[in-house]
Amino acid sequence: MTQRVRGHRVLTYVAVGVTVALAVVVGLVVAFQRSLVFVPDRSAPPAVSDVLPGARDVSLRTSDGLTLAAWYLPAPEGCTSTVLVMPGNGGHRGSRVPLAAALGDAGFGVLLLEYRGYGGNPGSPSEAGLLRDARAAREFLLDARVPPTSVVYLGESLGAAVAAALAVEHPPAALVLRSPFTTLADAARAATHVPVGLLLRDRFDVLAAVSRTTVPVAVVLGDADTTVPPRLSRAVAEAAQVAPRSVAEVVVPRANHNDASLASGPALVDAVIDAASAGAAPPCSSG
């Protein structure tokens, strides 16, 4: 009888220990998840005049009172087609210079959005906060007399979720999604192999947003992407086909998530040109 009691106590201790361990893990995920989702470079970028000729520093005012720094490269004289770039979850605007330069060479204006908490900006990033920042960027372009029908949204990875959400509220000429995931929960599960969806405070549901848009869409993915599995990006392209509009799926061979060929290469730039043209907002000829 004594041995049975001892055995029962041991099992009880083990069960309690496992429960406490799980509670600790869940608590850590809940408490620190945004530091895992958002990986900002908080340092100030270099002077824009040193890295992106023709561009200038601008300020964006968000609806919750933040003033954010960003970089703006106006479209060539007499042109209005402009790409609003919504970055992924890492780095700062300095790391998007090759993309902005390539788009500028193609004849587009470019606004490099810098989120709250990134690149010396105040605030802390969240799903709601990033969407506020994107709205402020669009308002800046309208104030700069860029017609809404001339604005193309380009979202990178997590930024694709921001771009798609903004497109639901304010349809652009076209929507270009580079390395998009379906939902943040799906991306997290692919990375960790753990179903953490119910614990996430931010959803970033690209599938739901894309299915509510009707503008031309281009999905650009790398078939060697180890951060966002290609199958997730392809699922976004399939969701876009529900609406009667132009949908392009562009695959960059042997490209991983942050490879230059995917992040700023000709395949991405050509996809932007084609999507913008389908949305009646072609760039000026680069000559």
C-alpha cells in the first residue's frame, strides 16, 4: 500500500512539474512574442543623400501621434507612378536602398516606409501599429499630389500582410507581395514546428486580406526560401485568384528569403512593372 502511495505521489509531482513547465513556456511566448516577430534595427540609417541620390528625408504623422522618419524618391518629372514599400520584420530603410534604386531606375517614385520602433523611429511595433504607419505613408503620398490610382503597394514578407490589409481599406493601382506567408501562425508553425497560433497577439492574416481585394496582384517568391516556405506564398497567389483580376506568380530560382535576386533583383522589379501596368499605373520609361 505504501509503495502505491509513493508511486501516486511521484506521478503527481511529475504532472505538476510538466504543468508548471508548460505554463512557463506559454508565459514566455505570450510575454516576449513581439520581440521574436519584430527584429528592428533601431539605429539611425546613413544620410539618404549618401546612399540614394535624388531621395529626401520626410516625416509621416500617424493617427496615434507618432512622427516617423522615411525616405521619399519622387517619380520622374511629369510622372506619378509611385511604389509604397512596406518592409519585412527586420533591418531598417538603409537595407532597402538597392530595391528603391532599382525601382527608381525603372521609372517609379518610391516611398520607403519605416515602421515605428525601426531606424530611430519612436514607438513599438505591433500589427495595429504597422497598419497605422502604412496609412500615414499613403496620406503622405496623397499630400504630395500622387493620385491614389498611381500608387502601387509592395510588401515584403511580414510587410506583405501590412500591404494587403491597407489594400482592403484603400485599394491601390496594384498589389505586389514578395515572399508572403498565409498567416503569422502558419509562418510561426513552419519555423518552429509548434502550433502557437492561439498564443499570438498579432494575426497578420494575408489570405483573408487578399481575398477581399480586387486589384491586380503579383506574388514573388524564392523556391529556396527557408524562412517563408514557398507553399505559403503559392497559397496566397491561389487566394488572389478568387477575384476577377490579373494575378501573377513569379518564382525566382534558387533564391532564399533575403537573397538580392529576390529582394531587389530584376524578377521583382519586372513584377512591379507588370502589375502596375495591369493597374493602369505604368512607370515612366527609364530611357
